[in-house]
Amino acid sequence: MEEGIAPNKGAPRQRRRSVVEKIMDKITSPRGPSTSSKETNRSSKEYEPHDISAEARKLREKNELILSRECDRNNNRNKPAEPEHEGSGSDAFHLEQTTNLANEVLHQIQAVMRSIVSVAMNDPSLLKTCCEIIEAQTRADDFMHRVSATSNEFKPVVERPLRWDLKCTQELNTYPATRIQPQGEFTEENTALKLQQIIEIVSRDLGVIKNFVQLHQCKDDYLFLQVTEAYRRHLFELIEALTTSDISDKQLYSVLLFIGDFRQKFPRSEFSEFWHESDDHVDLSIISDERKRELTRRYEEKQSRVIKNQMNKGLEVEYRDWLEGAADGQGLKIVTTLWPADVAQLCDENLQVARQMSAAVYKSIHDVLQKELVPHAIKLYADGVKYYINPCKLSYGAKSPELLTMTKRRKKIEQDSLSKPNPDIMHAILNGFSLLHRHLDNLSNKYPSTEPERQFFNLHSLVRAQSLECFNHYKKHVFRPAMKKHERRLMADEWFLDSTIRDQLCDDVIAFTKALDQQYFSTWFEEVRLTVHQTYLRAMCRNCKHIKCENSEQRTHFSDRLIVDKKRIEGTIRENFPNYQDEYIKLLQQIADVIDSTDQESCQTSIAILKHTQQDIISKKHLKAILTVHGKFTSRNKKIIGSLYRSDT
């Protein structure tokens, strides 16, 4: 009799629980070891869900039977050997029966793993039972491996290790193929749709598994990680196979968008198995870094050609509108050109798509836009503006097909004796530079970069330089020739009688300035104010001998006429020009004071004031012309003027 066991006549003899039994209790109990078989049964029932399905209950009972037979066999290892009889009592028969039972349980669990998402939704207790069985059998494998290394006393009833965890993982690895393997081949028409369906399936399936793990209080997320890894492997193979072939540009676009959508749908914080970390970055592991770089390079090359063609076509349409507006004499129906907004929208659309794809694609497209395509378009636009204002030797795109088309249309217009370039159109396309400047500001704010050389702000200097070239072209071929026409009429005989000469000058000043962006072309407005007064000075130099005053009455009449012009010009400038300069406006008043002087002393004083206050625009030639118009001190002109300049030295 074993120590500590009291005899009980008529009842089966109880014995002390062996170490093996205690360890097997620990293996089979999901809540840890118990001290007796009653406690073990009570513990398992206590934590057993009331809504466990019949199939799950049967599967659990089969697994408990396998483990209990293993305990029984080892507990009876010290009993005297009994003669073996054929049939159910033989040891060989029990071994075969238990092995068959274990295989049956394994096949049921594998079947569950082959439909894991469906089972998780429809019979979660069955999936939980399978996970507990796999965990228990894995612990049994580990225990028996440790025992067999030190003792031969423990004899399993099945061939250990069973390795059900590995066998079930193999089933899980084949499961994604039944879910996301597309029917038929990927084509240009269906690639985007199939990839979108794959994202939806993976998201739904992993969501089901994740909810199962959380709701059923699994000890860890090992099952979720296993399923995620299975999907990752299959997705990797699918993307590699799809991108290895010679896919079209449309399919390339779909794959990169799929990767971008996948990145947003499966963040690293929740789906770590879909991500990998290298020395310098963290990225998705469903595609190799080398393959991703190759796809990015191909997309950049393809999209660069597309964007460049779209920009060039936009310019061609823009050129056509300019010429057609000049031909019909109506001008543009809008006050500004639409081209800057079109360029900004084109950049915005491509940057938005690139940002959805990946950081690498976004950086690549951002660089090619900011450093190559937009500067190219700006220079072509500037050449078109200069050519529209007046045909010239083009500085950048003389051989571009868009400008060649514009050249042919312009020649046809000139042959048909149609109207000259429309001033409204000229102002609108010059304002295009200020619009482009603002659109670049918006792009810089919307798509900032930590690297200063990659910001759209850097294109401001290029826009400014091209706008100045075009504006100088405008001044040379449009504004200055128009002002020269007024030089011939101002200070002439007809000027005293015809007030419309002055009014036409003011109208031209308004026409050449009011339609332009005053903030962007602020220096131009200063130049216009100066040019107006220089026009009077040049007209005086041109006509001084013809309008020489013979008496005080003529001098008074001349000075009064200058003051009237001064007031008209002053009103125009005050009304239309912000921040006007008083110094320029005072010029005509000061000339009138010189002409109206009656004696040499007052004349010298007035002309000294004129010379010192207007020294930026007045010259000896101008002073000589003013004194010539005065007429009274002709013989002393040189002496008066010479004294002014000798005092400066």
C-alpha cells in the first residue's frame, strides 16, 4: 500500500497523484494547474462558454480523451504486466485507436483553418476550441521533449512531437489563395478593380480575425499575426508576379495606387506584419524595395511625358485664343488668362495622386515638376507672350511645335490684313505672370518641403525674370512708340488750341497701366509717371523753337496751358495710381513758373529750383529748351545754365 492512502473495503483504492498527472493537468487546463481531477473538471466548466457549439464540445472531448489516455498509460506503467488479448484491451489496439483519434482531430482543426474567417463569424467557439487544442498539444510536445531527454519512463500514446501548430500554420498559409487569388488574368481594364477588391477582402478578413481575438479574450494576438503573415506572403507573390510582366502604363498606375491605398488602410501600428524596417526607413513588406524603386522610376518617366504634353497642349490652346481674340477684335472675354490656373491645377492633381501612392513617388513627381516641367512651361509661356506682342528672336522655345504653330497662325492673320494684337489680351497675358506667382505660393503652402531647394517658392525668381523680359519687350514695342506719337503733338501749335491732345495722352496712360496688376508691376507704374513728364520734356526740346514766346502775354498763356495739363495729369494719376510721387507731378508747375518769370533774377531762381528738385530727369538740354521757350533771356541762356552747374562743382 502506498503511503498516505487509507484502505477502504469495497471501494476502489485511491492513490497519490503522480508528477506526470499534475503536469498533464497543467497542459490541458487553459487556466493553469489544478490539484485534483474534480478541480480540473470544475475549472474547465467554470470558464467554458455557455454558447459553445456541439461540434466544438465534441472536438474538445476528443482532445481530452487523447491526453487522458496518455496520462493513464503512464500512471499504469508500474503495474504488473497483464496478458494481452486481441481486441479492445490490447496496448497495440489502444495505440492505434488513439493515433487515429489524433489524426481525426487534426483533420478537423485543419478544415477549420482552411475556412478560418467563415468559422470565426459563424462558430467562434469552434475556432477558440481549435486554438486551445493546438496550444495544449504544443505544450504537451514541449513537455514530452524535455522528459524524453532525461527519462524513458514516460511513454506517449501517439508519436510525439505532433507539431500541430506548424501543420495548422501551413493550412493558414494556403488560405489567402482561396480568398484573394483573382479569377482570370490581370488586364489593363480590370487591374484597378481587382486590386481594390483585394484590399476590401483583406481588410474584411483581418477585421473579423481581430474582433475574434479581442472578443474571446485570447491570451495574445498570435493567431492574428499568423493570418496577417499568410496574407502578406500571398500579396507579395501576387504583386511580384503582376509587376514582373510587361504591364501597361495604366496597370502601373493601378499598382502604385493600390500600394498607396494599402499603406493607408493597414497602418503599421495595427498591422506590423505588413511592414518592415531597414536602416533608413520603414515601408510596406508586400513589395520588395528594389521592385518599388523600379516602379517609381517607370512612373516618373511616363508621367513626366504626360504632364509635359498636357502643358504644351495647354499653351497651344492659349496661343490660339490670343490670336483668335486679336483677329476678331473682341479680345478675351475674361480679364486674365486661364493658363496659370491650368498649370497649378495640373501640378496639384499629379501631386495629390503621387502622395496617395508613396513618399518616394511623391518626392519624385514633386522634383520633376518643380525643377523641370514648370520652369520649361514658364519659359515657353514667356516666349509666346513676347512673340504675341511683337515677333522677335525667341530666347528659349523657338523650335517648339506650339510656337511654330503660333508663328504660322500669326503670319496668316497678317496676310489676311486682320487687326493688330489686342491691348486687352496683352495686359491679360502679362498679368499671367502675377497669377502664376500666386499659384506657386499656393502650391508651396499645400505641398511644403523641409528642403528649401525643393519648394515651389524657388520658381518666383524665374517668373519675375521672365515677366521683366516680357515687360521690357512690351515697353519697347508698344508703350514707347505710343508715347512718341504724343511728343510730336505736345508743345506744337495745335496743342494750344486742342485740349484732346492732353486727354488722349491721359487715356493712353490709363490704358497702358490700369489693366495691369498694380502690386506685381509696381515699378512699372513709377516708370509710367516718369515717362509722362519725360514726354513733355522731349516735346519741349523738339518744338521749343516753334513755340518761342515773344512777349509776357504769350508766356502767361503758355504757363497757364501747362498748369491746365498739370491738373489733368495730376487728377489721372491720383485716381488711378496708388502711392503717386508728388515730385513728378510738380514738374509741369515748376516749368510753368520758369516760363512765367518776368525778370532774370526770378527766372534764375525758378530754374534753380527746377534743376535741384527734378535732377533725376532734368538735363542741360531740357533747361536750354525751357529758356528758349521763355524767349526773353535767349542771349544769356548759356550763362544762366552754366552758373547752375558750376555751383554744383
